[in-house]
Amino acid sequence: MKIQKKNELVQKRRWRVRKKVIGTPERPRLSLHLSNKHIYAQAINDESGTTLAFVSSLGKDVRSQNLKANLEGAAALGKLFGEKAKEAGVSKVVFDRNGRKYHGCVKTFADAAREAGLDF
């Protein structure tokens, strides 16, 4: 399969999921993005278009740990995201996996966030 076709299919999955997953002030959307090197996650209120909590493997508080986009990095960032979301007053979220399958780093991040106290 050509890369262009693969990217088109990923984009279609993203659009299909985003039609159904909408963040509200009571239950913001937890958007997870995995690149080849880093992990980014944010809690988004789609009604007002604001970000309530954000964490990435490039953040100042995490940079010293030298986390990568692997299972260990996903677990550490999931726990940190759960703590930051609690500080921001977010306890329930809607999980947006951004067109990825629910396994590997996505599952590890979600499990760590749940252990940190997020409900989804």
C-alpha cells in the first residue's frame, strides 16, 4: 500500500471518530498524539475551543527523564497527565485515540491515566 493511501485512510479514521467524540466542559476530550519520537496529550473543551490540561514528552518537567514514544514513556506520561488533569479540575474525559488502534502505547497511556484517577 502506498504511503499516500495509508495517510488518507488514517485521516478518514480520525474524521469518523471525531464525529462521535466531542469534548464538553464537564467531560473534555483527551486527545493523544504519538509521533515517531514524542508523545503529546491534551484535554480539550470543544465547545469553547480551549485546552484544559497538556503534557508532552518535550515538556520542561519531563525533559530530564528523556522519555521516548514507547511503552515506558507512554506509562509515565499517562500518569503525569492524570495528575495534571486532576489539578485542572478534570476527573472525567472522553478518549480520542486519533485514528490509532487501542493497543500498545495507546493502551498503556490510557491505563496509566486511569490509574492516576481519570475516569473514561
